[in-house]
Amino acid sequence: MSEVKKYDICIIGGGITGTALGYFLCKLGKTSVAIFEKSYLSSGSTGRCAGGIRQQWSTRPNVRLAMRSVKLFERFKEDVGMDIEYKQGGYLVLSYIEEEAEQFEKNVKMQREEGLNVEILTPKQVSERYPYINTEGLVMATFCQTDGHANPHKAVIGYAQAIRRMGGHIYTYTEVKNIDVANGKVIGIDTTAGYFACDIVVNASGPWSNEVSKLVGVDLMTESYRHQILVTEPLENFFPMMAISFSGNFYMRQTLHGQFIMGQGDKDEKPGLNFNVTYKFEKELASKMVKIFPFLKNVRIIRHWSGMYNMSPDAQPIIGASEKVKGYYYAVGYSGHGFMVAPAVGEALAELIVFGKTLHTDISYLDIKRFEGQVLEREKNVV
Ligand SMILES: Cc1cc2nc3c(=O)[nH]c(=O)nc-3n(C[C@H](O)[C@H](O)[C@H](O)COP(=O)(O)OP(=O)(O)OC[C@H]3O[C@@H](n4cnc5c(N)ncnc54)[C@H](O)[C@@H]3O)c2cc1C
């Protein structure tokens, strides 16, 4: 009979969350770790996302988490050993309604208290600085130079290579079918590559988070919603920042190779896994973006795809350890910002697993217990 394979920690999901966590666990000396990915690395939301990295949030803990992530992105090449096309070209946040602009003023006050350098710009200042943006209808904007963007595929590959170098294991095209629990404690997982014994399982399965969690009978209350996104043919590189608007419902950035990546949300989207794309999205987004960014006129769309936002009830991630099943952890429900916070989350969750407490960033406010009868503070800065 062959011996049962054993790891201390098994991570379900080879996106940015799973690989960042695997990396920080290995760095803390926990190299008996394996990631199980049912498809290829970054095949989930991570490989479909826009790669934006923003610190301008409406809640103080999110600002802190994002600021820590930026510190880690700044050192990514040096620490992890991969150039991930990280560019701190800033985030220009555009507001088209008075009420939102008032909220932005409050956000900026709080962000500055946290040490973030954020500017408030009038429409005139936006026109002067970015003459290629049509500011019609704009009420105000904020700008933070240290925000930016990176290539999500490269970030996952960078973490994965570092994990392997440090002795961790990654199983691709290997689906976790069951989580084995005995006496209220995780003891192993069943996969398409066989059974693996383990003490800890981390659910980093993104859009599939609640489905996976049901394997241990824990309802994480997450739901997944389709988000569509497109990319244009390349233009000369001149657009350094990510432009985003919550009231205008769009975001856009230019890649290193000159293409423009852009998307918008759809409030009529129903929960469920749906990777189809619609002509309605292209038509609506293209006509809106050409008005705001007239240089896009006659620029061809070369590709259009969809991915999933895994949503929690307050649009903030759910991260922590289960009280019901010992050894079961989760890092899910990121809404549209799981890429940017992943380094800080990976670091904090690794510390929580290894030391029983976080050392760099407090993530206790993201525990699932916050849904027990409290008034929730919903994150407002999401598209
Ligand atoms: C269109 C779009 C644009 C976005 N833009 C941004 C942005 O600009 N900035 C930002 O920060 N975030 C953005 N996001 C959100 C971001 O993509 C996600 O929050 C983030 O990628 C989540 O990473 P993850 O590793 O948790 O999940 P995923 O990347 O989805 O990884 C989960 C993995 O788990 C695997 N899996 C699931 N079930 C199993 C199983 N049973 N066994 C084995 N493997 C399993 C899946 O195959 C998948 O690869 C965007 C999302 C979309 C859809």
C-alpha cells in the first residue's frame, strides 16, 4: 500500500490569494505547504482582473491594508524575484455627483491622517494636468501618486516560482473534491490526484469559495457576480495612471504594451458563475468611454472577457479561522479588490497561522464574526 502524502498546510486555489499566502508561509519557514489548483495558475479572477492597486479607500482599515500591500508590491521584484510590470502611475478617482464628492473630502481627510499623500483636484486642474480627458460633468477628483497597477499573471507566477524555490509544492489541474474532518478538526483533503493528510486547510478558492466551504459545512455567505472587461489595440504609451469612477461606473488603465484595459459594473447582474460576454457591455462601455476619453475614438477592441467578483455582504473580504472546524481558514469575498490587497493579506494570514496573531497588519475586522448582528460599514469605493 502506498504511503499517504502529508502536508502541514493545504491551500485550495492557485490565484493571487493562495500563492501570496503560500509564499509568506514558506518565508516564515513553513515549507510543508501545498497549493491545489483545479486549472492553471491564475485561471480564476486573478488572471482576468485589471491589475489595479489602490490605497484610496473609504474605510480606515482598508486604507491600512492597502498601504501595507503597496509597501510589499514596491519590494516585489527584490523580495520575490520577478518583474511584475509594477508601475506607480497613480489612481485618478473621478466624481460626477456632489454627494459623492463630499464623501471624497471626508475620505481624503482620513487617508491623509493615515499618512497617504492624496490630492484633491478641481475639474479645471484635471483638464490642465490631463488635457486628453473631457471633464464635462465632473465635480471633483482625487489623486494618489503611489497607487498604480501591475500584471496579475506575473505576480502569481512570481509567487509560485518563489514557493517552489523555498520547498513548497503546487499541484495544478488538481481539484479538491472533499475536505476530511474528524472530531471537529481538519485531517486531510480528497483531490483528483488522491488523498493528502494535513492539519490546516485554507480556502482561497475565489468565486468558488462558498461551494468549497460547504465541504466543511461552513456558510461563508459569499456570492459571485460576473464582471466584464475589455482590451483595445495598443496606442503610444502616454496614460500612466488608473482612472476610476464609482459614480461614473468605469475604470481604465494603459498596459506596458500600450493597450487600454477597461471595465464597468452591471447592477442588474445576477449571482452565479457566468463567464459569457455580452455585446451590451461593449456598446455601453465604449460609448461612455469615448465621451470621457475622446482619444479612444476609432481605437479597436481586440478582446473582451469576463471574470467573477466574489462578494461578501459588505463588499469587504472575509478572512480568518473557523471556530466551528479547527484547522479551517478562509480568505475570500474580495469584491473587486483582491489583487491589490493580496500581499498584505498573504503576509497577515501566514502570521496568523504560524504565530496565532498578525504582526504587520490587523485583519481581525475582516473576521466573519462581524456579520453577527452588527451594523456593517460597507466599503463605498467599489465599481
Ligand atoms: C473584471 C475584473 C476586474 C478586476 N480588477 C481588479 C483590480 O483592478 N484590482 C484588484 O485588486 N482586483 C480586481 N479584481 C478582483 C480580483 O480579480 C480578485 O479579487 C482576486 O483575483 C481574487 O483572487 P483569489 O486568488 O482569491 O481568487 P482566484 O484568482 O479566483 O483564484 C481562486 C482559484 O481557486 C481555484 N479553485 C476553485 N475551486 C477549487 C477546488 N475545489 N480545487 C482546486 N482549485 C479550486 C480556481 O480555479 C481559481 O484559480 C477584478 C476582478 C474582475 C473579475
